[in-house]
Amino acid sequence: MGSSASLPDQSSIHDFTVKDSKGQDVNLSIYKGKVLLIVNVASKCGLTNSNYTQLTELYRKYKDKGFEILAFPCNQFLQQEPGPVEETVQFVCERFNAEYPIFSKVKVNGSNTAPLYKYLKANGGGLMGTSIKWNFTKFLISKKGEVIRRFGARVEPSAIEADIEKALGEPDENQGTRQDSN
């Protein structure tokens, strides 16, 4: 029963509590009824500029429609997030004008994987199996707190916009699984 194989008992992301950038507990149930994009981020990655720029644009466009971005710094990929989380927050807020929450650093792979990421990987599938392959892997979450879809690091945030719009249009009770007939 290794910790990397055991799955949390939670049935949605709303059942998790994570740490914010100041180390305070945040119960993700505060995001019930919102569409989320959960992203493992890094400040010194070749994908940093395009991802943070587009994440900020998406957030500004959809935040008043029930959309939130939850950014989780991660230093597991070539140590591209080496400093303390306070440096990450300052970098993202000053350079990219981010207004969405930046949480404490997490591990997304291995025996110390954050419970939230165990859940995301177990429920988000992926072409490369369950492990996270790089910075800026994105999980789109329904209003009910369920994983709608996982997007790899090379999928730019702007390419997810139609999926975000569709999820925002879903009734809360539909859990983000309806197929459009248009």
C-alpha cells in the first residue's frame, strides 16, 4: 500500500483542503459552483511567459462568469521553481498581473504527491499515463468539482477557452458531462 498508489477518499476537489501561499488552510469547497483550471506552475520554464500571460487573460475574461484559476508552484521539473513561494507570488503578480490565487508549493509526482494531485491524476487520465510530465499541466474542473479534462503542458491556455465556455454553460447539477449537439 504505497502512498503513490493509494487514492484519497474524496469524491470531488471540493473535499480537499490545501495551503495557500502564506501557509493557511484553504478548503476547496469555497469554489463550489465555479469552473476551475488547476495548474502546476513554474517561474523559470520555457513555457512560463506564454502560459502566465494567457492564464491572466483567461482569468480576466471569465472571472465574473464563475471561473477561477488555482496555481500550484512545483519544483519537480529541472528545479524551475527554486525559490520560496513568496518569490513566486511576487513574480507572477508583478510580471503577469495575476489576480488568481497562488498556493503553496506542491509535489505532483512521487511518494510525496499532494493529495489533490493524486485525485486529479487518478480522475484526469492523460495520454502519458497518470504522472505529470511537465510544468503547466492543466486540469479543467466542473462546477461540481469533478475533472472534466486534463491538458498537457504544451496545450496553451488560450486553446482551452472553448472548453471553459462550455463548462461555464453547464448547469451545476450536470457535472460537466453533457455533450453539445450543436
